[in-house]
Amino acid sequence: MHAGTPFSRKPCVAVVGLSARMLAQSAVRAGFEPVALDIFGDRDTREEASAWFDIGGEGLLIDRELLLDALQRAARLPRMLGYVATSGVEPLMGALYSGERLPRFIGNDVAATAAVRDPKRFFALLDECGIAHPEISFTRPADPRRWLVKHADGCGGVHIEAASSESEIGPHAYYQRVAAGRSMSALFVGARREACVTGFADQSSVAAGKLPFVHSGSLGPVDLPLPVAAKLHEAIRAIVWRTGLTGINSMDFLLDGDAFSVLEINARPSSTMALYEAVWPQSLFACHVDACLHGRLPSPPPAPTRRAGQRVAFAPFSITASKPFSDALHGDPACHDVPLPGTRIEAGQPVCTLAVTAPSLDAVQHELERHHARLLQRIETCREPLHDVNTFR
């Protein structure tokens, strides 16, 4: 545990995930005192949180025992209201639901989570509701080309691989046929089997090794034709009515013309929450807590006057963040999830998240490109010199 800012008299909440920065910032905006549990411990996360717990395991994964121990310690903090989880906890939800001496979980219960994360139940539910989705199979297709293998307990696109003739799937995986369409998501709040849709966002991804769709950013809110938006609202309301999803959740889907097909539900606050947080008048963390603990839905969102975007910047080569590099990013309002000096970042791993707002989506995209080019120049300052092999002879 590392101390951040001194504890105040505000209600305390724990925020948990691969990266807890987004939830910590929204919790502060809502008037809470956040304690962060994540694997990075970035500079801005530690500044927002009163304390930070390292829950990192091998690779970019959460360690089960460290997570449970950190939550048990957080439960003993003064005025602890409970904890909220974001991406990265999916493989560990069973342990969180059954764990002892943990703070109250502010999110979906076991039944609601299983209804949308168990692929056999979820796609059967979509069929019953008449909601379109790409073709799926629980046995390897005869011709695996144009099929994907998806692991239901993953997130961020690292749970998706191209299927092959050697692909074998476990109990939490399935095959999904590649489908056409624009990759999008819908953020919504559920309470008492009703739903309020916050908005829609474009999603972007990059290929990384054998992973074809690693999440790399999002833009929004996106205005969709009213008939399309109405059908999406109807689909979300039907899913919430049947499952009891509560609090902030998101639905990934493909939009092909005026038709959409649902890919999956993230039964927790997702990274696109930051887009709406940037243009909303209120904290979405507060909306999540109100929905989960008091059964209250937020008012319909106002028409946005600005748009927002975020882009994950990946290291083009392995670097160690120097103090000048970390300080430069920390002083740049477009940079978030800033690594501490001395942090080792391997090639292909995230360096930071770029986030901007602008009057239009085109302007947002332009600003992200500009900031990304500037960041790549800064990364060059951390390039480690290649040693002459003769030096070591």
C-alpha cells in the first residue's frame, strides 16, 4: 500500500481494475475519497487516490491473492462505502462474489453478471428477444476462416483471437463469425430493471501479434439516426429487463448501415465512461452508486455541446520512463495514466492514454493525431542506446 493524499472526512470507496485512474477521478468529482487498486500505480492515479494498492500479477494481469488481500485491507478503512470494479476483474469475479471480509460490492450481482457473461445464456437471451448478433458456435467450425475465438472472461480485445484449425476452446469460450460493421459501444445505466442510455461511441482497435482487435481508443458521443438509436435503446431496455443489470454497463455492437448486431455486454463501467464524463455536467460514478445502492436512474443526458476522444499510446520499442519524460507527460493536460519515473515499459505495452475534447468528432480525431505524433517524439527521448557488441569483448 502506498499513501496518496491524506484521508478526509468524505465517504471512502475502493476502485478496482487493471487501471483505476478513470474511476478514481470520477469518484473525486462525485465527492468520494477513492482508494485505488490496480496494476500500474500511475502518477495521476496516485494523486487522485488517498491510497494505492498494487494488485499486479504476471504480465498485465491482476493477481487474485493480492486483490483479495488489498480489498480486505481496504474494508478496514474509515467510512468505507464499498468498491467498484472496472476492466480486468472478469476472470476473478467468482472470487470477489464469494470472498470474505471484503467491502460491499457496488455493481451487478452474480445472477445479472452470469446472464450476460455466460455466452450460452447470453446469446440464447438475444435470440429470445429478437436481437441480432453474429453467428456463434461452441464447436470448431469446419472452415475456421472468418471466425474468431472469444473468451467470455476477458476484456479490451485481448480475449479475441483469429480461429484456426488447431483452435481449442474451454468452457468460457466460443466461436463467433466475423461480421461487417462499424465497431461501436453504448453506455447505459440500469436500475430496477429499467435503463437510461448515456450515449454511443465509436471504438478503435489495433492488431498486436496474434490478437487482431486490441482496444486502442474511442470517440463520442456519436449521434446516430433516430430510428437506429431508438432500436438500440429498445434492445438495451429488453436486456436490462430480462437480466436485472444495475449501474453503469456497456454494450459492444457492430453497426452496418441501419442494422446492428450485438457482440457482448460489459457488466461494469467501461473505458468509454471517460468520454461522457468529459462532457457531462455530473459525475458518472455518482450515477453508478445511485443506481446500485438506491435504485435511481439519472436524468436523460443533455445534448452534448462538445465531443471527446481517447487513444491508448503503445510503446513502439521498450523504454524506461525517465524523470524528464514522466514530468513532460504529467504536465500535458492531454496525457493520462502517466508512468512514474523508472517505470519499465516493454514494446507494445501502453505508455499512457491521450484524451481530448473538441466541438466536433473530426476535430477530436485531429487533436488525438497531433498529440500522438508529439508523444512519439517524446518517446524517442527514452530510446536506449544500442551498445557496440565489441564493448563487451
